[in-house]
Amino acid sequence: MVSDVDAMRAFVGEGIPISIPEHPGISTEVDHAPKRRQILTEKEKRLAIKNALRYFPKEQHKSLATEFAEELDSFGRIWMMRYRPTQYQIKSYPLDSYQPNPRKQRRLC
């Protein structure tokens, strides 16, 4: 049986998927943060979406921009819920659970 730590390592090690994954939906099994107040101007919202999209290929921007804008309007934040891991339990893991990058030492500032 694969442990949560092993599943987390494998998932994180894969990085952002090349194709857009299916949306897992909003889980009713956990409590969610309350909706945030809308404090951003339209210009700031566009910048927030632009910043979120920089991690994804340009071909995906149109569909993801719409989704991120909906999240921003609905929740006051961009959560990128489509990319929420479902392969393991979301919780805090010990720092030693993460694979260190040999080129960069892990450190807490």
C-alpha cells in the first residue's frame, strides 16, 4: 500500500500536468475558507489572473483565465481548484518528506 507521503512525493515530482486535468469538484467532506471580500480593482483582477497563468502553456490560457476569473469573483482568491491534489490527503507533512533539490539547500528564512 502506498503511503500518503509516497503519493505526495510522486505527485509533486510530476510537476504541473501538460494537459488540463478534470476538475475534481468542490469537496463537501472538508470545511472551506469563507468567501473573501472583493477588494481588487478590475485592473488588479486582470493582473492576478495574468500572474496565475504564467505557470501554464499559452494554449491553455483562454480556458484557464475564464475559470480563474470565476474563482476570483466567487471566492475572492484564485485557488486553481482544478489542480488540487486528490491522490493523497492534504495536510502538513514533515520537511524531510519533501525531496531536497541538490543544487539548492533547503532552508527556512
